Amino acid sequence: MGEYPFSCCLIGNSCPHPITYRPAAPSISATAGGPWNDSVTIACSLPRSYMSTTFQILKNGHLVLLESTPSSQGVRLQLHTADPDISGSYTCSYEIDISGRKMQSNLSSPFSIHLPGD
């Protein structure tokens, strides 16, 4: 898991600065739902033509969901607004397998959820 360093040099020349590749960041969004808007669903979506093996959703930098289901669609996390700990900054990432190497994407942009009264 992690970055995949590779060099892009002319044969016979040294490469003092290897290039590091990380898969593009996913996008993160949230929608309200439920019969009384009593839930929030966070969606982590992959860039087009990607197939992930593992997804992570983090809240304030701490893991809240780890799902190891191969998917090209992404992953969803449903939260209930009655939970007092729902407020925070959410990000997500995914992992892909390239030539037998696990590579972690960059993190998505943060998405903040703040309930009234927080």
C-alpha cells in the first residue's frame, strides 16, 4: 500500500528525483434522507474507469469505515442525525492493485457535517 515510485530517465543517465504516482483522489458528498431527514449518507466516489479493492472513510482523520469490496462505484456510509458524534470533517480514500502492488489514493477534499447546536 502507498506510493509507487518510478523513474523516467534516459538510459545511462542517473535519476536523482524519482517520480511518485498516487491514484487520483475520490470525491466525497453527503445527502440527507430518511422519513424525517433523520439520516445522512456519505458517498465516496471513484474517478472514472477505476476499480478499487478497499475503501476508507475517515472522520477528523480517524477511520470510521473500512470496506474491502471490489467496486467501481464507491462506498456509502449512513449516519443517523440522532447520534451526537455525527459532526466533523470527513474524507475518504481507496486502494487499487496495479501489477500486484497495492496503491493508496490521495485523500478526497474534506466534507464537513455540522448539526444545529454543535
